[in-house]
Amino acid sequence: MSTPYAKLPGWVEYGLVPLVNLAVAFIVAGLVVLLVGENPFEAAYHLINGAFGRGEYIGFTLYYATTFIFTGLAVAVAFHCGLFNIGGEGQAYVGGIGVALACLWLDQTMPWYVVFPIAIIGSAFFGALWAFLPGWLQAKRGSHIVITTIMFNFIASSLMVYLLTRVLKPLGSMAPQTRTFAEGGQLPKLDWLLSIFGLNIGTAPFNISFLLALAAAFAVWVLIWRTKLGYEMRTMGHSPSAARYAGIRESRITVIAMMISGGLAGMMALNPIMGEQFRMQLDFVQGAGFVGIAVALMGRSHPGGIIPAAILFGVLYQGGAEIAFEMPSISRDMIVIIQGLVILFAGALENMFRPAITRAFATRGQRAAAVVQTKGA
Amino acid sequence: MDNIAIELRGIDKSFGPVHANKNINLKVRKGTIHGIIGENGAGKSTLMSILYGFYQADSGEIVVDGRPITIRDPNAAISAGIGMVHQHFMLVENFTVLENVMLGAEDSQILNKGIAKARQELKRLEKEYALEVNPDALIEELPVGLQQRVEILKALYRKADILILDEPTGVLTPAEADHLFRILGQLKAQGKTIILITHKLREIMAITDEVSVMRRGEMVATRTTGETSVEELAELMVGRRVLLRVEKGEGTPGDVKLSVQGLTVKDSRGVTMVDDVSLEVRAGEIVGIAGVAGNGQSELLEAIAGIRKGTSGTVLLNGQSVDVTGHRDPAALRARGLAHVPEDRHHVGLVLKFEESENAILGYHNDPRYLNGVFLNIDAIRKDAEEKIAKYDIRPPNARLKTANFSGGNQQKIVLAREMERGPDVLIIGQPTRGVDVGAIEFIHKRIIEMRDQGKAVLLVSVELDEIRALSDRILVMFAGRVVGERSPDATEGELGLLMAGVEGRKEAAE
């Protein structure tokens, strides 16, 4: 690093510490597998093989990762502003309305590349709308964002049940879902991307919204670190009193940050709706909004960390499903336990090993500094 | 030795680089009221927290009734007979007096027996010490003075023989304070030992038997109250240090740049913090506001700087009125030529997690020269920061270093550079050298005087009396939210100290 004052080199801070945490999480998860009488190494094999073993598996892993990048970015943007947006789940769910409306309107007349941009705007609009109210209530009324966003998750859930059973359901259908979209409402797969590496995508729904997710990650980086708005958000997030001193309008920034966050969460809906199901189903979010919290935590709210964290959770989802399939005594719930352990060690207990690692590097750093000094003299 | 209730031997305590208590020795005689005075930050509260078990001393010994004891936590203090009345009350607002008194001393899981016993005991205590409170009243419905009485009852209920009161009159009206003193006298008559922590000299003279003075973490003197004087105590408290006299010529005051008329500020609880303050600062002069911390100076600065709302009054900046009672907009004030170096650089003046260059634009981030449309112009920001680093000799000279990694003096220079380099018409500065290393103090003082010589109007608040005297052209003294007097910087320390303690000011105000 550039200075002798920096506590830990970047590769330790962003590489070694998360890896140690992850390793411990897997060791404890292995003990749990042992406890139910199964071979943890076999489980690990199925996890890795299930996530990376074939082009199709990789496609599924990246499909899940796409979803988690969006929700992780959503949590991260709000977090930089000191807001804990627990409502990604509901914002993504409501964001689905925007996608569905765009597709139902244009899918039979327009090609996907016309529908897609409109669906992006629609999903971001509805997601932002769903985050606007909690943001506004926080800014103007002091209602705590954690409480209101959780409540809005439930409201979203009820609202979507209503819409999918009464409004958006085609006549005569028994299923709570929209009709299946025609060609224009279906995103092309990224089979060409995998075939560069000689992989066959098979039936995996890995689609173009992955590229949108990467673009969103870059846009979030620009927003947070290279724009005036991002500067104001970070000031508020680190020190509300300094923000007041600097004349930053707290309520305005709070509402804007929440709307950007909600918009990103809403864009998550593009992936399952236009990329996999080609229709909007009941409960299509499936907890991705909450996984986004873990992804943002693990990725330190930095897009460069969120992408690998999202891929890790993609591995856990895809590889976990494979374990459950291959090893019947490990149920689906066991997989959730393993995911929980990763969240626990990588998120909640992320500072557990930090003091020891810092100490190890402090002594090393001193020695290195001494060497530099003698060289300088 | 058995007339010593409590003795401290060589108590030492550091918080990281801050040496809060240096080898403190103290003897408190049984059945007396012992005052401990000192300026804010002198280490009084740390010492008492050690005595009450909130902190552990790094070294030293506590002797109660001739027996050395270790006080690991407040429970150990209570069983050693030490009770504490905190500055901020530790009461459950929606409990009754009785419930608060017995909280933590219920004796059994079934409350009935304990309640009956507590009620009886309360009655006895009330009679014995003239501490009347309705045991069934809710705390939130009691005035502050009575809440404090409940705190005292709590300590007595736990059989405290030594009672520590931390700034007990800070929240009381004068009448309530007088009543408190009568209660303390009663307690003393019953053989209790009382340690009274305060920075108000008047209280010390009125009620204590002995008084110990703390300054910068050290116990500098202990006197018998009857044999000392307010002047001597003020001198001991403020300290006769070598003055950091800066070269300063005569000022040439010009037009009035900042004018405050009848400004009143209340805090969120409705307590008046600034009470009808009027002042003027002219171009080319430094007006210093002296006063013991917590007498409204901070609130006054914040109200002028646009961070805090005033309740009434007017402020004119460059002859144009500022809306002090409505929506506050510090950014607009900055654009009108007001710069503000806040008292608390860690939480207000800087964002410690930011890079140095990011802090160098805090508050000025709307300036088009730092922006490309909605984007930050990183190159311009860093170049600007590097120029300031060179000009203000900020070390290490690294605009990309995290601000938390700079020393206190260099952090303060970052703030000063940002606020001064704009060429503001009015500069308001709070505690310019708090927590700043000696080397940087001189530099900062020089800069402030340079600003004056360039014709800026400077309003300076500091709890360091020497600093105020060294820099100011005029000194206003604040006490209890009011400006109680104006003096020239040639006034003696004793004279200013008395004003700061609210002794002289009362007379002056009465006249």
C-alpha cells in the first residue's frame, strides 16, 4: 500500500480475511455434515462439482449470481448512506410488475432488444417506488427504515398475490401467474459466452441480464466514488453530524439513496422473469432480497467484492441443490444451514480473526519498514 | 487513620495516548464534604468512574475505611458503601420512585415483600434526611430536582456511606441547588461522607470542608476551604502555565461583519442553552468567548454557523440578515462568506474514514471547480488538496491517506486549511487547539492572527483561557448561556476566572 500507516495491505483486507472466514465456515459446515453421518468430503465434492462440473452447472451458478449481484448492490448503495435496506425482497417483487407490464405489452410485436430496455426502466421504476415510501417516512417522519422496509416486504407479498390472482392472471387459468411471454419477452442466453471457454450451456437460464448486472456494478462504483451524490451519501453514511455541518440535505439524500437502492433491487426481477420463466409467477424472488444482505456484507458494500460474493452464493445455491439431490440424507434444510454458516462467519463474525491477522501483519510490516529505512539511509 | 473514609494512592489511568489520571493521591475525611474541581477534561469524571468501578485503574490503590479494596464493578463499589449520583440520571422514566429505588436490590423474585420493606425504609430515610418524595410518583412526572433526590435515595437505600455527586447542580435551578446543599448538609450531619465534583467555584466555597484541584489529569493541590479563596482556586484550576504568546500587533477594526442580537437557543428538551446573547465582530478583529465548557458557547457557535436552530433573535452577516429561527442552510451561509471551524473535528468537521482530499472539500463540494457535471473532478480535488497540504505543512503529505491516520494537530490543519483558504469574510472557530500537539498550536495561532490582519472578522471560542487571552482583541465571558461580561485581553486570569465561574457576573448583572 501507499503508506506505512495503512493497517492491512489490500490483498489481506479484501482477500485473505474473507478467505479465512470462508474456510472456517466450511470446516464448521463439514462438522455438521459429519454429525448427520455423512462424509463431508463427499458433500464438498458434490458442492463443487454441482456448481462447476459442467457448462450447464456453471450456467446455473452464474444465473443465481446475477440475481444476487442486483440485490447485493441494492443493499450496498443504501448502506453507504447509512441506511439498512432490508426491503430488497419486496422491492424486487414489486419490480416484477414493471418487467411483466413491459413484456405483456410489447412481447408479441417487438423484438427482445426493444422490450428489454423498457423492462429495465419499468423494473427500476417499480422497485424505486416501493423504496420511496420507507425512504420518505425515514426522512420526514423518522420512522426507522429497518422496520418500514420489513413491513413493506409483507405488503408487497400481499399486493402481488392480489395482482397475480385477480389482475395479471389470464382468464380461465388456475395458476397465479401471468401468461407466458412470446419471443419478445424472452432474453437471449449467454451460450456464446460459455462456448468461448468450450462449455455447453445446456438448459441453464444464464442470460444477458448477467451483463446488465456487471454494468450495474460498475455504475454503482461510479455513483459511490465518482459523483457528487455518492460523496454526499458517503458523508451521511459515515457521519450524519458532518453531513449536517457540510450543508448536505439529509432528507433529500435519504430518499434518493433509497430509490436507487430499490431500483437496483427491482432490476433483479428481469433475470427470473425474462430470463428463465418467461412469465411472472407467485413468489419468484425466493429470498434473493435477503441473500443480498449477506452478499453486500461479505462484499464490504464494494462492487468489486459483491460480484465474487454473489458468485459464491450462486455456488451455494446451485451446488447445494446438487448435494441435496445426490445425498438424500442431507436435506434441503441442511443446505440452508451451510449457507447460514457462511453468512455467520463471513458477515456477522467477520472481525473474529481480524485481530490475529492484523497482529501477524503488524510485526511483519514493522520489519519491512525497517528494511526500507536502512535502504533509504 | 480511622477518620479517613476513602483514600486513593497513586491512581493512574490512560486511554490510549490520553493520560487521563496521573498518579492521583487523595484523602477524604469521614463526615466531611470534599470538593473536587477542575476544568472539563481535567480527569475528574475518570477518577470518579474508577472509584465507582466503571473503569479499572492501570495502577494504584483504593483504600476504604483503612482496608485496600479492588472495585471491579459498580456492585463492588456499592458493597463497599460507595454510592454515586450521576450527572445524567440513571432512572427508569416510566417506573415509580419506589420501583426505581429498589431496582437491582429487590432481594427476592417475589416483589411483594421487597416492596413493603422498601416503602418502610424509604419513609425512614425521608424522615432522617428531609428527603421528601412521593414514593408512588412516576419519575417522568417529577421535576429534575426531585429526580436527583431519587438518585440520592437510591444510594442511601443501598447503605452508602460515601456519596459521590458528579456535577449535581448542572441541571438544577438556583433554588433547587440551594435545596440540594441543605440536603447534603443534613447528610453530613448524619455522618455521611460526600465527594462533590464540580467546576463551579461558588458551590465549592458554599458547601465543602476541603477541596482538591485537578488540572490536566493531575491532582495539583488540596486546600481547606476556609483557608483558601476563590481567586486562589481559580488560579490553581486554570494553571499558571507558560503563555504561548504569539506576536500580535494592534488590530484595526473596520466595519461590523457579524452582528448577533438577542439570540436565544434551546436544546431538544427545551432547556435554554443560549440566553439572549448579543455581540458584534468587526472586520480585522478577533473576539474571544471565554467560559467553562457547557455554558452555551457550543450552541452559540452552531446557531451562528447554521447547524442549529435558534428560538429567537437576529443574526446579520455582512449586514444582511440570516434566518436563524427557520430552515438552516449552512451551505448558503458558506456561499455568503462564513467559514466555520467546528469544535468537534472528529464528528463534525471531518469524516475520519474519508481520504484527506475528500475532507478538503467537505462543505464546498458544490463548488464547480471540483465537479464535472454530476461527477467529481478527482484530479482537481487532489491537486487542490496537495496545495493546501504544502501551504499548511500537513504531515504526512499524502492527500490519499485516510484522515483517521493523521495526528490531531494535522487533522485540525486540514479543517483550518479548508475554511481559511476560501478567504471568508467571517471565520468562526471553536476550540482551535483542543487535542492538538504543542508544535501545531503555534502554527494555528499564527494563522488565526494572519486572518485578522487580512481584515477578516474572527469569532473564537475556547475553554483554554490562555488561548483566548493570547489571541483576542476583546473577550466576552459566557456563563449559563449569557454573556456576563466583556473584558480586554489584559484582564487578569483571576478576574476572568471569576466571571467564568459566574461569581462576578451575578454582581455585574445585578448592577
